[in-house]
Amino acid sequence: MAVVDSKERADEHDDAPTTEDVPENPTVARAVVLVAVCTTAMIVNVSNTTSVAIALPTIGEELGIQQDQLQWLTNAYSLSSGCLLLMFGRIADLYGRKKTFIAGLAWLFAFGLACGLVHNALTLQILRGFQGVGGAAIIPAALGILAHSFPPSRMRSIAFATFGAGAPVGGAIGTLLGGALTQYTKTTWRSSFYLSAALSAAASAGGMYVIDADPPSKEKDRRVDWLGSFLVTAGLTLIIFVLAQGEIAKPKQWASPYIIVLLILGVILMGFFFAWQWYLERAHDNPQTPYSVWTPPPIMRLSLWTRARGRYAVQMAIAFLNWCCFLSWVFWAQLFYQEYQGYKPFVAAIRFIPMTITGILCNVFVAFFVSRVGIVWLMTFGTLITSTAPLLFANIDPASPYWAFGFPASICCVFGADFVFSGGTLFVAKLSQGHEQSVSGALFQTMIQLGTSMGIAVSTVVYDRVLASRAAAMGTTLNAEHSNAPRPAQLDAYHAAQWTAFAFGALAAVLALVFLRGAKAGHEGAEAGAGMEGTGRAGDVGGVSASSSGETVGGPLDVTEEKKDGAAVEEKDVMAVNEKGVRASAERREASDRAEEG
């Protein structure tokens, strides 16, 4: 077995962030432009989903796509971007966030134009999948750029909250402008893709000017775990495909042989992925293990999930479930407005305006109060309020006015999305070291994108089952397009899909309330360090040493308040980890000396 000089292994984890790594705050003018560029990237990414969602009926009618197949126009983008985020996060950390960011925007520009020019349903679905690759590149790179451009301070909180505000703004641009362009322009739904391409070009030009050149990577081993990238991408793709396709598969739906085979294969691939990451992490954490060229650094360290005593993993689960709820509500609400109530795209889009305004206000709240509010309350109340939207639509009366159900639902739906995204990205960034920022941000975005795909896929299964059942009870055999479905059966199916979305949101709220108690988005330096064994000095999180700087992501470290949450016990944990880290460093130095003598 080929072996590399073990000195590289000794140094591999010695690049933990120190106080010298902490950047200085940029000037106000540069900060504004930098945040605007990154936020535009978020707007492009989100609008690439919502602009298509509002135009689904029009696209389906023009290209002859059945309603149960329409989800692939949104799922293809979400799935490809979600499955590739981890790989691009690693690439951004190793080879440059600016390069990855600019390349991703150029990719979005090219495939935005291509999607606008296509005239075939299958080709459009394939191109949407390719378009999602650009989304996978820009988001983790943007998160890493922001984390390394702003030191832990109020300015960083504002930068992340503004970046998070790109989600509701992107939703508004996609929904409102997408609806208007679809209804009032000659090129209808194609105009949305042209707009996306234009925004991508503008953000790319701004990024070239304002983003600092990529500094050399401090990591000694700059290889990418291509095997792990393949395993996680292939496994997740197969699983989501089965969830989306199983209900309409021929000849036996879920019992169809190819559905069963693909599901089993997807689960096996994911099992191999986790086993492979576990093996790579153990190999790289042990300085006595010969460093083989066949064992690159893991694309995702499984120990990330155990940080802050497992709260890192809980935060990821909450993000996944919240987006299952949020995007499922958006998907079925716009179909209800257009397919069931018969509204034109722009009229339907207007009904989502309160969502945008509320989303911006939520991000303003997070920017200024995240350091004072426990993350448990941000996550719990956010997800509970979001789940109110599908709860309202699960009981909606089509004859009732918009103000009775649609208006409050549009306000409520976005609370969880913005609280979970803004608070969650700050929380995750704080628990990650400087060289992990893009990967950690990519993992968070992966859960969001997979939640989008999973929520729509599962709710579509529920919709189809209920529609077929109710139609059969009324003596109707549905045709392939479901165009002969009785209206009462359609309404019951819409209700059932929204009940499914509500269940996702309610489960997220329970997880937050039970498992995030005591966590704070702005005051958790000690606890963050307690989960950092083997990854550098304890307490060095989010690119800053909590013990030396006295600040965390959200603001100043309040020692008194931390002790109220049990920090006295956690200080002992940190001391123990520090002692263990010193011993590990000594072992690595001894191994390095032996290698040099040899």
C-alpha cells in the first residue's frame, strides 16, 4: 500500500482556527456590496424553484405533462442541488470559495438560458437537474464567504440574516414575477428562466469585483472524497426517485419490481456511504495509522453530528422537517389556487405577497435579537407557526374568502423557514471550525433541499392515494390525467396533502422543544467546544476561540447566563477535552519526529 509521509498526517488537524484567523470587519460599503452579491445568489437559488412552481399548470398544459409528473420540474432541481451540496462544500473549502461561487453562477446562467429554450418535457426535466448543480455550488460557497469575511459580531449576525432574507425575497421574485411573466409575456413561463439567467450574470459580475481572492488552503491533504460523493449522490437520488415515482409506477405501483430494487439499492448505497465516512474519519484522526493515498479526507465527518451534545444533529433534522412542511404547503397551495379554484398565475401569485413581507420582517428580528433569544424558542415557535399554514389549508372551505384561510396561512408559513434558516446557519457556523464552514453550511443546505424533495414526494403519494380512493367511492375510475376526478374527491386529496405537511411541521416543533432546551444561538461558546474532540483546540468554533475572544457568532459571551444553563458542568468537559487535545498534539509531534528520523 502506498504511504505518504506521516508528517502530513500529524499536521492535518493542526490548522484549527486561532485568533489570528479571525477576519477584520470590512468597510460598510464593501460589506453592503458583498452581502448583496451573496444574497442575490440565494434569491436566484430560491426563485429557481418558486418561479417554476407557480408556472407548473401552464408548463404542464404546453408540454403535455401529467399532474403527478409535474413535481419532477421542481424535484429535479432540488434533488441535484441537495445531493451535490456536500461535494461542492468540500471543493469550496479546499480549492477556493470565490472560484466555486463564480463558476456556479456561470453554470446557472448557461442552464437558465437552456431551460428557457427547450420545447420538450423530458429535456426540460433533465436540464432542471443540471441547473441544480449550479445551486449546489453557490450556496455553500456563499456561506463560507460570509463566515470568513465577518468576525463573530453583530455585523456577522446581520450578514447571515440578510442572506437568509434572500429566501423570502427569492420566493417573492419567483412567485410574483414568475406569475406575471407567465401570464403577461409572449414567452410565458420561459421568461422566468431568462430572468434567472440575468440575475446569475449580475451576481457573478459583482462577485468578481467584491469577493477577496481565495487564500491558499491550509489543509495538507486537498483531495476530494470522490467515492463518498458518488455514494451519497447515487443513494439519495435513488431514494427520492422511488418516493416520487412509486405511486405512479407501472405495472404495480409500489410493488413494481424496479421500484423495489431501486429502493433497496439506494438504502445500501447510503449505508456504504456512512460506513466509508466512518472509516476515513477514524483513519485520519489516528496519528499512528499509515496515511494511504487510498484514504482521502472524508467529505463529511460523522463527528459533526455529535457537536454540542447532539444538538447539531437535531438542528439538521429540524431544518429537514421544516422544509418538508413549508415547501409542501407552497406546492399544494398554488395548485389549489390554480387547478381547483381556477385562478390565473399572477392572481394566484398575489395571494403569496404576505409571505414575502413577513419573511423580511422575520429576518430583521433574527438579525437584532438572535443573541438574546434561546434557539429553542426560535425553532419551536417558528416551526409551530409554519405548521399553522398547512393546518388552515387542510380545513379550507373553497367558498370562504381569501382573508379567512389564505391570508393568515401566507403570513404564518414563513416563520419557520426564516427562523430555522437564519438561526440555524448561525448555530451551525458557530459549531464549525474555520476550514469546515462551507462543508457544514453545505450539510445544512442539503437537509433543506432534501426536505423540499421529500416533503413534496410524500405529500404527492398521499394526494394520489386519497384522490383515487375518493373517486372510486364515488363510482369514478380516474383516467391517466386525472382530469375526470370529481371535485369533492380533489378537495379531499388537497386536504390530505396539507395534513401531511402539517405533520412534518409539528414533528419539527416537538424536536426543537425537547432537544434544544438550554441552547442559545448567540451564547454557546463553551458548549460548542465540548463537542469538538479530535478536530482542534476545544472551544475554537466558527473561526474564533470562544475562550480568548469572549464573543460568539451572535454577540458577546455572557458567562453568567451560561452558568444558568449548566455551563459550570460544561467547563469541566472543555477542560477535559483541552487536556485530551494536548496529549493528541504531543502524539502527533512524536509521530512526525519519528517519520523525519526514518
